[in-house]
Amino acid sequence: LLLHLEDRKIGDTNGTIGSALTQNRKIFDELEDLLQTPYFSTYKVDLSDKKCPLEDDGAQCANSQCAIEPLSFGDIDEKLFQSQFLGRLRKDSVHSEAPEGQDDSSYDQSLYHKDACSDVNYCFPEDESVDSEGVWVDLRGNAERFTGYQGPSARNMWGMLYAENCFSYNGDEDATKNNEKKENIVEDLAGIMARPAKREMDAWPDIDTQLDLPNDCIEQRLFYRLLSGLHASISTHLCYNWWNATSEQWEAVLPDWLERVGWFEDRVNNMFFDYALMSRAIYKLIDGYGSELVYSASSNTIDNEVRDALSRLGNDLRSSPLADAIDEQGLYKMPGTAALKTELRQRVRNVNMLMSCVGCERCRLWGKIQTAGYGTALKILLEFPEKASDDPELTKSLLKSFRRSELVALMNTFGRISNSVHAADVFKSQAEEEIKEQ
Ligand code: FAD
């Protein structure tokens, strides 16, 4: 474990694990405070399984820890969601002007914006309009933690998510080959899931290796690394907030974390990769676009508070080496890789959609938020120009359809992965203490 958490390069990025730990110690409390504000903790989400593309396996978590408590409408500050699109409408900005006869602050942006850029989305952003399906949730009262959701249903779900990692690299011929591979993998996974759950190091087929992904091609490895990092992060949360039924206390359980994450160098690495990716995406958004966004069209106070808090975070991220950890400018630019980007987008969307199938409401909530958060990060990294002024027309159309729900998902996902890095830091100290005592 100590070797896995030493100061080494995070795989394909420019960042290091040491930089991530240092940055996280600096911003952890600030980010926690930000996520405690009503703006970032109030989220509308469709928790129904209507969009689940899989057959219902009938497995629903009956444990009370799996349930979430929605907010009643009267508890929500309407100012938070009156304008769900954040594109600035000022006449002196690079963005669209309000239609004639309507001033900037009062007109309903949702009528005007539509989803002009939905084809560049890497997720299905939640719709906050009054008549959309879904419930409002206070994320502070519905924390991600151990719920007891496990067994064949949970493992099958992970299997379906990893099975999305079958890219059709070079045209139709390979697509057929990859579909065959995908079928084999799903079969393998089904065989493993039929056995009682156990955490042997070799129990799971190494999907990454089966697909012959070249080690040096970040374009092809990105999807797997993201998903494995998310998996490691979710495992970390449930070990860091583990319900001890005997003492009736929430506890951090080092041995369980080691078994699920800590002993596996690649899982630790992928988790830190996700942290570096989120840091880079958030820095790019705040630095390049922060002044272009209107966080609340109906309350100057909320708008200023959010702007100031994000700007403080942006300043802290600027001084960290992780601000440049991902060199996204070079990604998907090589001949033949553009199609991979389209496929990546589709597969990340599929993963977001598959979250509607998770048989535990609380896990589904956080699964949906985090896949929307990673989707938004990828959109910022791979579709947004470096700065608004680099391509005003493209910026205009991208920001017009940028939703509050995407920003909230993005920041909460950063909060989750930051929490995992914090937990890894704590587990590392615990392990060091134990070694000293022996
Ligand atoms: P699992 O975590 O189910 O993993 C299955 C197999 O995947 C392992 O045997 C291993 O070989 C492989 N694997 C494990 N980690 C990685 C990795 N990082 N990279 C690559 N391969 C890996 N439970 C909760 O208590 N709270 C939650 O909030 C929660 N959220 C969830 C969200 C989703 C989307 C899903 C699918 C499940 C969630 N669960 C949650 C369940 C939890 O993730 C585990 O599935 C459950 O605890 C059973 O764990 P397990 O030891 O059987 O292995």
C-alpha cells in the first residue's frame, strides 16, 4: 500500500500522486464548505428505472440504508433553479442576447436555449424544469456510504458497466471482432457472478488486457481508467463510511479497503487519475469560463457567492501541478482517433444511462451524479476550447446549453473523488502507524 501511494507519476498524466495528496490537503475543507451550500447540495434527479436499458432482475436493496429522502417542493429555494442554463446573456459578452423586448434577468432561458449542444454531451444531464420527472434531493442528508447493496446484482451491474469498454477501434471489421470479445467478456463475468462473491485477486477477468489496449494510447485507455477509478472511489467511500452493526457506529475499515483497493496498484492509480482529470477540468472551466457564466439569473447574491467561491477554488488549483495534469489538447487529434472520441462519448453516456438500473436508490443517486460529473468533465476537456476567446462562436453555442445540473454534478463528483483521496491519505497514515507498532 505504501508503495502504491508513494510520490510517483499517475499513469498517462503529467501529475503525480504526491501532488494530488498535497493539493487535496489544501483544498479539501474549502471544497467541503462549497458543497455544503444550498446551491451545490440541491439537485433534481430522475431516480426511476424507466431509462434502464436492461431487463429487470427484480433485485432491489431492501436495506433502509439504500433509501433516500427527497425534499418536498416547499423546502426548495426557487431562486436556485429558476434558470437551469448558465450561459450568460449580457450584450457585451460572447453569448446570445435576450430576445427583443425581454431583459436579461427575467426571461425564461429554458424556452430559448433548448439542447442545441446535446450531441456533444457525455451524459444525459438532469432536467430541473418544473414539469420534468424527478425528485429534488438535499445531497447533504443523503451521503454516499455503505448501504449493504452487494451480491450478484451489484457484481452483475459492475460487469455490465465494464462491458461497455469494447471499442470498435478501426472500422466495421474490428467492430464485429470487438462485439465477439464483448460477448465473451459478458459470458466470463456471468460465470464469475454465479459463484459466491469473493475478493480474490484473480477472480475478475482483466478486461483491459483482454482488449489488447496499447499501454501508451491514452485515447483507448481513458474509458477503462475512468470507470475503474470511479469503482475504486465508490469502494473507498463505503469502506471509509462503513456501518458497524455491533457498535452502531460509522467507521473507517482499513483491512476492507486494502482488500478492495489498497493492495491493487492499478486501482489506486486509476482513482488518482480520476482526481487529476477532475482537477484539470474544473480548473479549465473556472479559469477559462467562470466569468462567462451566470450562476443564478434571479439572485445577484447567489450569483456572487457562487462566483466568489469558485474563483477562490480556481486560484488554489492554479498553483497546483495538477492544473495541467491532463494534456487534452493532444487527445483524439491523431488521424483515425476522431471516431474514437465519438464512441467514447456514446459509451460514457451509456454508463450514465445504466445507472438507472442500479438496484439501490442511494447508490443509483450517486452513480448518476458521478457519471454525469465525469461526463461534464470530459465535455469541458474534449469539446470546450482552452479559453472562451479562442473560439467565441463555439463557446457561445456550448455555454447556451450548459446546465446548472451539470455544474452541480461536476463539483459533487470532484467532492467525491477528493473525499476518496482524503480517505486514502488517512488509510495510509493508519497503515504507517500499524507498521511502526509491529
Ligand atoms: P465489487 O466492488 O462488486 O467488484 C466486482 C469485481 O470487480 C471485484 O471482484 C474485482 O475483481 C473487480 N474490481 C473491483 N474494484 C475494481 C476496480 N477499481 N477496477 C477494476 N476492477 C475492480 N455499495 C455501497 O455500500 N454503497 C454505495 O454507495 C454503492 N454504490 C454502488 C454504485 C454502483 C454503480 C454499483 C454497481 C454498486 C454500488 N455499490 C455500493 C455496491 C459495491 O460497489 C459492491 O458491488 C459491493 O460492495 C460488493 O463488493 P464486492 O467485493 O463483491 O466487489
